[in-house]
Amino acid sequence: MNDIMNLPEVVVPIVAILMPIGIIGVVSHFKGKEREMIHRERMAALEKGLQPPVDPEPSGSLRRHHGPRNYLLRGLVWLFIGLGLLAPMFLFHETWGDRLASPIFSTPFLGFIPAGVGVAYLIFYAIEGSKQGPTAP
């Protein structure tokens, strides 16, 4: 009976460690399948004497784009993550603040770190936008 009660204490950390590894494995598997299908398509075109198709855009092409709008998006995401952390920390600090062992987590100011990153991205976006000038729609 006692072993069953301790089961979550053993299973949860194991799942927490293996879950990201499994996700990375599944994503890698499907990216490999995608590359294999593109390769087969190109080889079939070459065997028939046709011009191979143009390379499709990579799956993560939006992540590699470093335009000014991307910095705006990053800044807003980081800012709202920071604000999302700050709000419950300020609201519930009295309730759970003394229960946490680490002094760094007992302070509600931990949310200022991602918020500061977001503000830095927004400042960079504003500076880059002013250098480029207005763009036509």
C-alpha cells in the first residue's frame, strides 16, 4: 500500500525528464520523413529527365526571419509573459511567499526579468523602425 502512495513521487520526475526527449524524437522523425519525401520527389523528376522542383521553404522559415516585425512580436510575447508572471506573484505573494524555500522565488519581482527582455525588444523595434522610415502597405 505504501509503495502505491509513493508512485507519483517516482513517476512524475521520470515523465518530466522523458517527455521533452520524446517530443524532440517525434519532431526529428517527421522532419526526416519530410526531407526524405522531398529527396524522392527530386530523384523521380531527375529520372524522368525533368527539371527538379524548386526547393520549398523550410518548415521553420518564420523563425529564421529577422525583420523588424519579428522583433515587435518577440517583444510583445516576452513583455506579456513577464506581466503574466508578475500579476499572480503580486496577488498571491502573501499566500505562498513564505512556503517557498529559495529566497529568489519568494520575491514577486521574478517576473520583471522576461518583462525587461520584452521591453528591450520593443525598444530595439522602435529604433530599427525609425531608421528604416515608414513602409508602404
